[in-house]
Amino acid sequence: MFRECSVYVEQVPDWVPLDVDTTVVASGVAEVALGTALVASPRRLRPAVGAVAAAFFIAVFPGNISQWANRRDGFGLDTDKKRFARIMPRRRRDCQTLPTTGSAP
């Protein structure tokens, strides 16, 4: 399940107080749990799950900024232009999470 964790290590900002490997595994577990909850939760719970997912996306967003600012390769993002280009679609996804799950109008 977590075979290729090394590529995620490059996204963990230096200021995160936890061990990098612990951060990567915990984030992966949270992503799998949230994805499962978004797909499997009853309709009445989707707004709450959507709010939690949006909060998670916002919480991990500094990793995208860190990868760009520190010029760290990963996920085929081997230039500053590619790393920067990834940031805006992530923000759009974060903003779409709430309305698509019924958490916001």
C-alpha cells in the first residue's frame, strides 16, 4: 500500500515537527480513509466528510508550496515551472471539495 513513500518525503516541509516518514505514512492513511469515507459515507454524512476532506487538503497544501520553494523533485515535477504549475490546480480542488459534497452552497 505504501510502497513508494520516498517521493512523498520531498513534499514534507522542514518545519513539520514529526519524523518525515511518520508524517508521510500518517498522511497516506488519512488520504485513504478520507477517500473511502467520501465514496462510502451515507448522503447525510457527506457534508461533514467533505468539510474534513477540505480541511485535510488545506493542511497538506504547504507541502506543495515547500516542494516548489525548496526545488524538490517528485511526481515528475523536476523544474520550478512544473512544480509551480501544480499549485493552482490543487487550490481549485480544495475549493471544489465543499460544494461538491454539499458542505457549502
